[in-house]
Amino acid sequence: TFTTSWAAKARNRAEGLVRGLPDVLLVIPSNRAKNGKACILFVEMKRIKKSATSDEQKHWIDALNEVGNVEARVCKGADEAISFVQNYIKKPSSLVLPF
């Protein structure tokens, strides 16, 4: 089990860290979204092997998925996370740059 010193826990709390909150937050504006609707993605990153999702993380994932235009997921490895994000964003060739 992972343990943290009391001093480290106090520093984390002072910095605003919250137990179980997903690691990555992505805001997808409507002009970059595949479906044309803005959304927010939360990604909890895990190693491919020998990783477990804590009860706090499961609670956050469930709670976030109840919010409209929000998708939260646990992804094992970078490839799974990239695939998850790519399901929501337009491919770069289809983007229109403002300049």
C-alpha cells in the first residue's frame, strides 16, 4: 500500500490536491469536438500491469460521469488514454486555424 508522510499530506492539501480526483483534465471547445459540442474529459491514468483503482477514484469517476458534457474514464497506459481522447476531438487535418 502506498503511504505518504503527514507533512506531505498537509502540503498536498494546502496545494488543493484532492484524493481520487482524476490525473488529467481536458477541455474540448466546440470547434475542436467531433460532434460540435464542447465537453470536458477527465482521465485517471494507470499502469497497464499491476494497477488498481481506489474507491475514491471510482467515486469521482462515477460522480463526474453524472454531469452533462463530461466524460471520465480510467485508462491503462498512454495508448488507451490517447484513443479515449481521440474519440472526442477532430483530427488535426480537419481543423480550421484562425489565421
